[in-house]
Amino acid sequence: MLDPSHRDQAQGTGYVVDCLWSARIAFEQSSDYASCVRRAIAFGNDTDTTAAVAGGLAGLRDGIDGIPVRWIDALRGQDLVSPLLARLREHLANPVMPNGE
């Protein structure tokens, strides 16, 4: 568990404890994916790490549909990732049990 005494010292650095606190604060102070990531970036310092952790939390809360379409459309390498995501979605919708059931 995160020590609450460090909460007020969150600065968005790459230090693990600070990153976790910064991401948690960004998550708690947002109601959607985009605002969570923007809040994490606003801490400054190690913005990519903090935003990645906060975005992961927001993704769990908001799902893939919570990510702004314009952000997804701007991603490079979609031709590589799209087929993999389609397979993942299919697997999640129709999981195969290890014993074949």
C-alpha cells in the first residue's frame, strides 16, 4: 500500500513511489480518460511514465471506448496493431478453456 504521508509530495518523477502517487492523484481527480492523462502530464518531470500508469488506470475504468478517437487515429503502426487487437477482442468475447470446453 502507498504511504499516505507521501501523497502531498507527488511530482510526477520516475521514482516508483512518486509515479504511483502521481498517477493515483491524476486518476482520482479525473472523470474520463483524456482528463486523467492530461492531469498526469501536468505534473511535469517524467510525463511519459506517469501518463502511462495513469492511462492504464483510466483504461481499466473507462475501457477502450474512453480513449478519444482522435488520439487513436493519430497513432502510428495501426496496421500492425489492429489485427492483434481484433484477435484479442475475439478471444475475450469467446475464450477457449484449457480442457476444450
